[in-house]
Amino acid sequence: MISLCEELPYASIILQEHVEDYCANCFNEISDTRIQCDDCLEVTYCSLKCQRTDWKNVHCLECQILRSQNQPLTPTMRLSIRVLLKTFGFENIENEPKSFNGATFDELETNFDEYRSSKQHNRFLNDLMAIFQISATSQLSAIFQKVEKRHMIAVICAVLANTFSIYDDLKCENIGVGIYIGLSKHNHACSSKNHVVFVKNRAILRAPEGTKYNQELTISYCSRMLPTSERRKSISQVHFFKCQCDLCCSSTENEFHSQELFKKIENTNELRNLQKLREEYSEELDVDNLLMCHLIEKIAQCAIKLPLKERFRNEAILGIQVYINRLGLGTPEVTRRLYLACLILEKYENGGEIFEKTLESCDLSHGKNHPLTVKISGMIKI
Ligand SMILES: [Zn+2]
Ligand SMILES: [Zn+2]
Ligand SMILES: [Zn+2]
């Protein structure tokens, strides 16, 4: 596979639980120097330079809003605020990087009418507008007086419809969300052969060897290891269409699917409870069931944070073949699942077959120079 193009976000934010671990400006992991904004205490930087850049770009206004909040805002709210401020808050934005394919913010899908008539989304829109009104300092009021309310809402809708999750592959976690104007031009298909990976907050579009860039290329907005009904649900809730790709329409999927079990997996974060779930359902579900794969992946994710990993050797490799059979080596879902296995097996099976497979998959999905590929080849050499 090859990297077709790269894009930095129009705006991005670090998730609340990672605010102290990553720089709000460059998404570097913060090591020794940790500089917090003294005024709002809501953003952290890796250097004074990053703090200054972010202050100038958006935080001088954002800080005024964050300071006035009694409780942390949701990631989507934080991102919407950044986007609104970047769009309306500054007179000259000529330094703004143009998207790689020439797409502009105004061209983004907004799903305006759909969000307005969805109870849940409309409440979000109203809540956010209220935050703006309540926290408006005189400087902010002066800026937003000139903007039509409908235009502001359309911008927030564009954020709702086009948010990318920023994934740190080395940490196996989502660390932030961002708006990528150029990449947003690409439509969704679960069965797409192209995908997006991240280095810090830089998004990279990867495609099979020989692909020429064009805006008709699709990407998948969700994990292909989720059952079709779950993928369809997540797509239709945000984008209001029913995916009809090959993966969604194929009847060969092995999918016992229980909404109840899916919800339980999503809402359980304790290893012991996840293992209990596995015991409970293992009679009913084969290891090649997608929900079972999802559950085992989550167990592995919890296990890598614990010191005694050898206890999870079985969970580490269980179901991996299902991932490979379904999507093939070289898809990010497969690489990430294999990498989770490596993190558990690390000290016990150096140089084993799993490590070689992981490197092969990562080389394809992420590319030779990606930090994840570098890390995995280091794990093999040790
Ligand atoms: Zn930084
Ligand atoms: Zn601040
Ligand atoms: Zn689909």
C-alpha cells in the first residue's frame, strides 16, 4: 500500500482523559516539560513555542470560554468551539493551511435539516449556542454579533458530520478528535480498500499500490470488525444513510448479534467483568463471531495495562485469524489487533510468528516510516 496524501487538521482537540499527556498544539506526547495554560487549566503544551502558537491561533479566544465553564465540556463541544472561533474569530486567516485537495470548510456536508429535526442533536446545538451566549466576554460578543445564528449552527452541524477520531496506534487509544477538510470529501464504504492512519494529529490516506488520488476514493468511517447492524447504526445516526457496500450486503457474515451484549461490551471497562462476560457467552458464541472478537479485543486492551500479562496469552491470540480472514493483512484493524497481541506476548515469545505477521501487516497498513512499524520492528530485533 502507499500513502496518497497527508493532512493536518483545521482544528483538533485532545480528549479530556489525555489532556495532560499530549500537547494541545502539536499532539506530541508530553514528557518532561509540561506547560499548562494558567488561566483555564484546560490545555497542556510540550513547549512554550507550542503554547504561543496555539494562543495566537485560537486559544486567546477559546480560553475565555473555557474559563467560564464550571465543568469540562464534551469533546464534540470543545471541537465545535475551536472550529467556530477559527471560522469567525479572526480577521485574516491567510496563514491557514489549504486542504490538500482544495476543499474548503464551506463545502463540508452539514446535514443541517436532519440534525435540526433530531431531538438529541438539536439539544446539543442549543446547549452549545447557550454556552456561547453565557460565556461571551465583550470581545467574543463583538465577534459573534456580526454572525448569523443560522450560520453558526451550520458550522456546528459541519463539525457533527465530519469529526474524525484521532488514534494513537502506539497507545492503542483514541486521543483526540479533529476536522480534516480534505479527507471529509471522501465518502464512506465499509468495504473500502483505502484507510486513514495518524501520526500525532496528521492524517495519512493510504491506498493499494498503483492507486491515483481522486476525490471519488472511499474510506471507512467505522471499524469493519463490528457487525453490520452496528456499523449501519453508527453511520445512520451521524450521516443519515444506510450503507450498501459489499460488506454490508454480503450474506456470508457470521453474525449472531445481540444489541444487549454489544451494549454490555461497550459499557464495561473492567477486565474482570469483561472476562465474566466472555465466560457467560462462550457457550453460545464461537470465537469467530464478531461480537466475541470485539470482546476479546477489549480484554486484550485492558490486559496490556497490567503487569502480569502472561495470564492473558490465550486472549492475546484468540480470534486473530478471524480478523485476518475477514479483512486481510494490511488493514488497520488487523494490524492493531496483532499489535495488541504482541504487547501481551512481548516478553515471552520474541521473534515469533505473530511478530512477523504484525510487522508485515503494519508495513502495509501504516507504511515503513510510521512510528508503529518502527516500534514493531524494534520488538522483533530485541
Ligand atoms: Zn507541542
Ligand atoms: Zn487557557
Ligand atoms: Zn457498508
